[in-house]
Amino acid sequence: MKELTCIVCPNGCRLEVEEKDGEWIVSGNQCKRGEQFAIEEMTHPMRTICSTVRTVFPEAPVLPVRVSVEIPKERIFDVMQEINKVMVREICGTGDPVIKNVLGLGADVIVTSSILKEE
């Protein structure tokens, strides 16, 4: 049995998850979404990444970014290695990709601020 805290809604239900005869048994959830979260977390956990990339602009030496969709948990460090290689050399703003389809995962790394455009 594994214990999880559900992060789908503000309730933060304490879940217990167990596999029996190829079926996942979830208890402690107050809603159906908690059950779905627990099963996905046990079978294929996904995560989002928020980070920063370097820029050549002295007024904004780093720029906040995130992935456009969740990625497999086991690929976080691989994606972070790609993010750490980026050096932004052109003016960009919120929603602009700095890496398209990072590592073929179907997720772009996008800018989350228009700080470079606010001059």
C-alpha cells in the first residue's frame, strides 16, 4: 500500500492506493478526480516544470519559463538539462517558445513573462 496526498483540488485528501489482482484500489478520496489522480500517479506519473533560462540582456539576466504540458516524471532531469543549455538572444514574451517539442515529448518550453518587452 502507498500513501499519497491528492493535489487535484484544495481538499488535499490523504489517499491510500493498493494494487490487487491487477486492479487499483483507492481509498480516502472525496471525489472521483482523486481516484483518477492516484491511479495515474501509480501507473504513469506526470509533472510540470517551472524554471528560468539565461538571457544576454543585462536588465533581465534570467527569464522565467515552464513546460506547456505535463511531462513524464522520469524525464524531469533530462528536460532540465535542455533548459539549462538555453541562452535567450532575442526579445520574447509570454507564451513564446524557447524550446519547441523538448526531447520529442510534445511539450514546448515557453516564456512566462513579458519582462523583455516592457522597455
